[in-house]
Amino acid sequence: MPKFDIKNIKLRKVTVDELSDNMLLINLYATQALTFIIGLAWAFFQGQNILEIFRFQGSPSILYWAAGLAVLVVAFDVGISRWIPDEAKDDGGVNERIFRKRPLWHIALLCAVVSICEELLFRGAIQHAFGPYWTSILFAAIHVRYLRHWIPTGMVFAISYGLGWLLAYTGTIWAPIFTHFLVDLTMGIIIRYRREEE
């Protein structure tokens, strides 16, 4: 049996265009699963009750706040897109590849998975430890595909800070989850059907 040698492992940068559709989805779901596990572990080691984090607190009117923030984010994003050049908001084609040919039910599923996993880690665990400002810096940093351009990086930071404020204001993680879901779903649908028209 041949001996495993770690020195023979070679890493290279892969662009999104080099990934098959299946590999892109596997990567996305694996990354979200890892995010969820880290969020659970972090919350557990903070002494938080996971069931308590996901308990809906307050009245259903909280969802109006979440929807209102989502409308503001989407309106700002769509509005600013008209004045900034495409290269200033380029994410390397990741969003195009994720949403371009996806059926609507799968776009909704992807957005639900991403919003729950990322909000558990960032709002449920990290914000509990460091507050909304440092959480937003970390949130912007993990969206590495935007870091080449200051406009999308600033927008991701601002959105994250808004989600952090929403958690503090409403007292429930479901408000930022719902906002995150609505923003991603709306932008995914825009990408999906804009591309279809072209």
C-alpha cells in the first residue's frame, strides 16, 4: 500500500468558471453546513441555549420591521447599481452562477439555508460575543468575493450592521433571518429573470 505524503498535495486557486454546477452547489451547501456547525458550537461554548436562540419572541409585527429593512436594502442595491460600473460590483460571477439557471424553488431553498446558517453564526453567536460592529467587519470579510471593491464591501458591512440592529431591537434572531432571506431571494430572482430576458 502506498504511503500518504502530505508534501504531494498541491493547492491552486480555482475560479468559479472552473467549477461544475454540481461542484458549486456542493461547495455552497458544505460551506453553509460548516457555518451552521461553527455557529452551534460557538453558541454552546458561550453557554447559550440553542432552542432559546431560535424561539420566536415578540409579536408577528417584528416581521414587518424585517420586511421593511429588506425593502430598503434591495431598493438601495438596485438604485446604486444604475450609477456604478459593473466592474465596481463584480463578485467574480458567483451570484450569476448560483442563481442564473436555478428554478425558483431552489433559489428559495438556497436563500433559506444561507440565511439560517449565517445568521446563527453571526447574529446568534458572534454578535453575542463582540457586538454588531465587529460582527459586521467579520461578516464583510467572509464575503471575500466582494473585498476587491469597496462599494460591495461597504454595502455588506452596512447590511450586516442593519441586521445586528434588527436583532437588538426585536430581540429575536428570526427578524434578521427573515430580512436576510428576503434580500437574497429578491436579488436571486432579479438575477434569474434578468438573465432569462437577455
